[in-house]
Amino acid sequence: MKIPNISTLSFILLLLFISLSSRAASAADKHRDFLECLTQQFKNYSSISSNVYTPTNSSYSSVLRFSIQNLRFASDSVPKPQVIITPEHESQIPPIIYCAKENGLQIRTRSGGHDYEGLSYVSQVLFVIIDLIKFSEISVDIGEKTAWVESGATIGSLYYRIAEKSGILGFPAGVCPTIGVGGHFSGGGYGTLMRKYGLAADQVIDAKIIDVNGRILDRRSMGEDLFWAIRGGGGASFGVIVAWKVQLVDVPKRVTVFRIGRTLEQNATQLFHRWQYIASELDKDLLIGITVSKVSSTQTRKNQTINVSFYSLFLGGIDRLLPMMRESFPELGLVREDCIETSWIQSVLFHFGFPIESPKEVLLNRTQRSVTYLKGKSNYVQKPIPVHGLQGIWRQFYEAEAAAAQLIIAPYGGRMAEISESAIPFPHRAGNLYKIQHLVFWAEEDAERSHRYISWSRRLYKYLTPFVSTCPRAAYLNYRDLDLGVNNIVGNTSYAQASIWGKKYFNNNFDRLVRVKTIVDPDNFFRNEQSIPPLHST
């Protein structure tokens, strides 16, 4: 191999220095020009200036980090925004969009910051963040059984505001109360009421979006195609969604919850295997899900075993639940002492892991109890996994990297099987027995450690291949996974390239999403690694 001489190396280093200096200068120029544009667009710049944060502001880092829910994307090496803006009114957002377009900056919109791949606050190109944390108003109309919810509100605060006014109304959204409704609703939104009422997105009846041209549109003015797209197709591809009108649902005054854990030594494998045959066939009022994790044990030589925990929400009392369980799932051995009869709002606390007697005000807290490093994936199961297949999963969980790993399994059937797969972009309906979310967590970050944990997640995903959906192998948008495929960071992305990941999330609905995108954002301004591309990108 020919070794470059000193003059050649010096020339290469000089080119590298010039390139880096040019890039830094370009970033500084765009940063300055963007801010100057804002001062020109706002007749009264002081009305927004206190909500504009640049790296020179003392509050910049704390504002950025507050809503980072995955520490993989909090390190110094992760690209940071040129500017963070926390608008307080919808009229302040069109000038931000205009100035970003004029100065070649991308926009990331953040509501709760729970995107598993950090796409609401990370970009590989120069960008600004519109942080909707101050869009947190919720207006509940008990008479109409509706609520207007701003995108920066959390689902916990929505539950709280509903319970403030009614003990017999609820909403079918997720379990984690700190999730922002913006991403949750626009991706679908699972929860313990899904078998009775479907998804959060199924209950959206109006919305307000700011499009690429700065127009503030509601359902009537945006049209039914765009309204269809943002309910499960991901809002970040189409504009900045600032508010949602949702239909509330009826819940009884008293519901019943239980959580029963069984280890492998307590017949957990056989119980899981049996559960697969009955969970999707149960009465709509009854949801029984599963979590799987590794736990300490005094009964095995390795002092470790697998715990399979059956969690449940029943929309009724214990006296009605027990005969139902004896008939459909007697193997679990549910008895009255396992059950807690409570209100729906207290069941929300129970399922997130709060003591059931906790005051409902804890749902107003935006701060996660713990934030760590994580990688998430998802799968859909359409035929029961045989016992030997489950045993193979347990072997994966005995590996060191699975110390804090978890499977969260949600059963299908009921209302989920009745809604057409094309009613909204979310297609995962009839034909599924259950959904698997697999998560792996770790507490400290370095490149080697991160690689080991993410590799474990990928090995489990590969192992599951024979047991999960195919053609396409389905995945859930709200459990974002860039392993499925990505768009080009710079330049156009073809339909064929985007469909690699798009068909997994949306199946045949991906084609309609592309057509909507082509109409509402033909130049592909609202984009990220997994945003819907316009057709002309082909």
C-alpha cells in the first residue's frame, strides 16, 4: 500500500478543515438568518422572543432535555437543534414554518418526546424544534361527551380532566400518563379500553393542523383525505397538529382490575400458551394482557426465572367477572382476593404501577419516574406460538442483556376486529390475536454497551420471525423502529424505498398516505427518517 507523503496528508487535513469550517459557517448563517426572519415575520417580536431558545441561552439545555424520554438521544454527540421554540398560540406557528422553509432548516415537532427513535427532537440535518409543551389546554364537554385536547397535553392530564367532571366517562388511550397526545393520537393509541372501543385515533372527530403554507385548518377545511391521514398515519409527515377533538366513551362507575404473576416453575409457559387461544375471544368488556420479564428466584440453580404477569381491566364488578373467568380461563385460578373493584380513573393508576389509592393528581405530572436508555420493537401474532416457541423466547431472556427487558402483550378481538383496516391509516385489525411490544433497557451509555443491548433486541426480533405476521411483517408506528428501513437524509426518497418500512406500519394504507402527502406537501418539507414521501420523489 502506498503511504501518502507529508504534503499529501497536510492537503487532506486542510480540505477537511475547510469543509468543517464551511459547514459551521453555514449553520451559523442559517441560525442567524432564521432568527432575523422571525423578527420580521412577527409584528411584535417580544410576544415570542421569551419562547425562543438558542444554544447561547442559559435555559436551552434544560428545555431540550426536559422532554427527552430516551437517554440514547441525550448525549453530546447527538445533533442538537439550532433553535427551540415553545409557542403559546397557534398564530405563532405559521411564521416559524415560513422562516424554516426560507432558510433551509427542517422542523421537528415535539409534544411529549416519547418517540422511541427520538425523531421529534433529533435530526441529522440543520433543524429547529417546535415544542408544543405550552399547548396543554383541555376542554371537556360532558353534555356532548367530547373534549378538545391540545397536542402538548399528556394522556394522563386528559384522563384527569375527564374524571374531574364525570365518573362514568373515559377515553381509550395508552397506559403511560406522561405521553403527549400529539404523537399518541396521530400514530393510533393503544390502551386497556381497546377491546371495547378501539384506539384513541378511532375516537378523533376533529383536529386543527397548520400546513406547509401556514394555513390553520380544521376537519372541514383540511378535507377528509388529510383528516383520514393524521389519525394513525403520523402527524409529522403532514404539518403541525395543535389540537384534537375526541369522542369520550362510557365506562361503568365500578370496574375490576387484577394482576397475577406466574413463574416458569408455576406453570407460566402453559398458561401463556392457553391464553393465546382465549384472550381475543373474551367478552369485549374484558381485557387480559401479559407482561414478561426476568426475575430473581430461589427455586432455580441460576437464581433467575421468567415471570409472566397477567394484567386485566374488566368493565364491571367482581361478581360478574369471576363466573366469566371460571368458564373461559379456569387455568389461571382467579379468585376474589386477586381482584380490586374500583373506579375507572383509579384503574388507570393501577395499570401504570401507581398504588391504586394514589390521588389522581399524580396524572398531571409530566415527568417520568425514570428515564433510561432503551430500544423498542413490535410484532403482531396471528397464530398461537407453540410451547417450544415460547421456550425459545425464555432462552433469549436468560441472556445478560435481558436483565431489564420486557415484553408487553396486548390482546386483540372485540372492537379491534370489527373496524375496517382502511377506516384510518392504522391497519392492524381483524386476523391478529395479539400485539407484542418488546423493550430492552440499560442504565449506562457507551458505544459498546449500547451495541450489545440493541443487538439483543435484534436477535429476539429475528428469533420471532417464524411466529409472527408476514407479507408484510407488521409493526406499530408508535413503537418507532428505524431498523425497519429509513428515508434518505438528504434528497428524494423513492416510493419503493419508503415502502420497505411503510408497508410494515400501514400495509395497503401506505399508498393512500403517499397520495395525501403528494397533495398537501408536494415539496416534502415536513420530513424525517420515516416520514411519508410525496409521489414525485420516485
